[in-house]
Amino acid sequence: MSRHISFERLHNFRDLGGYPTADGQVVRWGRLFRSDSLGKLGGADWDRFLDLGVTAVIDLRYPWEIEAKGRVPEHPAFAYHNLSIEHRFYDQSSQEPEVQIGPYLAERYLEVAQDGVKEIRQALDVIAAPDAGPVVFHCASGKDRTGQLAAMILALLGVAEDVIVEDYALTELATERLLTDWRADHGGESPRWPAYPHAPADVMRLFLASMARTYGSVQAYAAEQLGVDAELIAALRRNLLEPVLAFRRADDADLPVLVGLRDAAARWQLARGIDQWQPGELGEDHFRARLADGEVWIATLGPDGPVAGAWELWWQDPAAWGTRPGAAGYVHRLMTDRATAPPGTGRRLLAEAERRIAEAGRSLCRLDCLATNPALRTYYEAAGYQVVGEQPAKSGARKAAYAVTLLEKQLTPQQP
């Protein structure tokens, strides 16, 4: 599943799924979308949109914008709500070139929060409705009004401020296409304000800071100005959140995914000067063999979400550990998908591997890492592992033998 959903005419359509909350949940994929104007939908884009199963569209634009540019086509599958949260129009494109984007837009956003109380609350009610399915909200470019509403929803769900800022700044990926649209509507000219199509992270940081100064927090603003209570928050959470990670045993259908995870991790390491894994070293035959003689586990963001990571669990490892006594499980190839996995996923995978080993009645979780990778050794030590030795000549995927550091963690076996 991809955060950016590709359309021919929509340039900034994104899934808000996958973002973690402070209490260990995650925003469900396929439930809440943000976009630029759906008035551009048509042809194959329309079919793609309907396939998302959207049950409500929230159009944040002025009525006069809708009359000039059109709205999403009517369809019995979804309800349409025009909730114009902006009451004081400002023309970004005609600002003086020297106007600083961060302070200027943060001030405009605060005005919207003050003026659009009624409409913002109505939008939250639509999203929190008991029968709500997938919802999409949008303005013209999917940057400002859409970015504000996204920030407020994510904050009310307990998503960290840094993550909210990162989500806002993802609009930068659509800047060129949005600018092309603007020029097409204005005879090929460029906007007077060079910052017009941009969404730098500083804008959202300043807006959230101004909300904190004015109201105490987004949550306090929602309670005091919007009348948001615990019941509405609970409804939003029921509709939009699910446990961060779900775990399942891999099977043959997962072989391409496992190879892709491993190759992506290898490329990430090489880009950072870590000579540990190489792309293409291990193919489907390797993981097929591990399925046969051990266990391979997949972690997903929720039961039906994208793959976040995987690991191998062995019940013996003579190449690294020889005949060392002790009832242990051995973790190998702990991998995360850095495009989708929330922060801390590696630790969550490791904890689940430990739980599985203890469930099997074993008292030790063992693993090894390259002796030349001190950062990884530190990572495992921070997770409670102790260095217990070194294997100077381990053989494996590499053409030549290599030295590894051996680490283990004491577990409490679970009684059957």
C-alpha cells in the first residue's frame, strides 16, 4: 500500500494511514485521505477514485471556488459536504516576493482556526460518524486548508508533532505539478510569490507553535473552541485507529516481498557506508529454505496494511554458535521497510521474536552482528542483549568467512 496514490489529474492525493500514535496504535490505511481538488476527476481517475470505497467527501473550498472550478461528480456511493473553513480570503500567488512563507502562512492558518470553528467541527463529526467509511477531504491544492485539517485530526488521534509536520511537508513532492496547473490557468505566467506552491515543514511547525501559545495545544483548542469531548475523540479513534503491528507466519506467497525487503535494507546500508549486506545476495531459494527448516515472520501495519518488516527465527545456528549449549532461538535478518514502518518498528519486531521464543519454552534469544558494525551492536545492547563472544570465521551469504559478535538475552520461558 502506498501513501501517495497516483492519479492523472490529481497531484496531491495521499493516504493518512500508517502514522503511529503515542499509545501504540496506528492510523488505519484506506480510511482517511487528503487531496487537491476532486473537481478534476474524470475518466480513468474517476474509476480509480471509486475503487477506494469513499463514503464521504469533505470539500473545504469556498462556494465560489466550486462554482468556478467544479466539484467531485455526484455518486450514490458517497455523501458530499461543502464545509468552507476559510472565511478571510487571501491570494497567496500575488504576495510580494520578499514575504516569508513560514510566518505568513502560519498566521493565516491561525485565522482559519479562529474563523472556521463551525465547519471544522462539522468535518470532525462526518469523520467520526458511526457509519463512516473511508473519507477524503480536500481544498484546491491540498496544501493549506487540507493541511490544517489533517494536522488537527492527527493531533487529536495522538500522532506526534514531528510526524504531523512531516506529513504536511510531503506536499512538496507535488509542487511542480501544482505549479504547472496554476500556470495553465493563468496564461503560462508564474505566480508573483515564488513560495506560492510550496509547503515547507517550517510552516506547520510555526502554526502548531502558535496554536500552543494561543490555546495551550491543538487538543485544548478542540475542546474549548470546537466543543470536542471524550466521546467524539473515542469515535474518531474507533473509526481511524488500529494496533500498530500485526504478525503472521510467512509462506511461499511472501517470497518476493522478503527478497525485496532484504535488498532494500542492503541498499540502505550501502548508502550509509555499512558493508554488511549486498543487494541480490539472497533470492527466493534462500527464504524458501528458511520456511522449510525454521520460521519466517512478517509484520504488517494492521491486519490488512502494508508490510513493515520481517525476520527469520532459527532453532539452531551451528555456523555462528557451534554446539554451544542452551535452549535458544536465533534471530536472523531482522528487516524493516523504511518507507512504511513507523519509528521503533525494529524493536517491536525483536520483542515479538523474543515472545515467540519464550512461547516455544526456550530461555535465550540469540543473534549475531558483524564485528565491524559497532552501531548495530550498540542497538542490540540497548535492547537488553549482552555480548557473550565472537565467531571469527562465520560462513554465510558472503563469499569469504567473516567475524561476528555473538549476543544473547535471557528470557522467561512460557509454560505450555
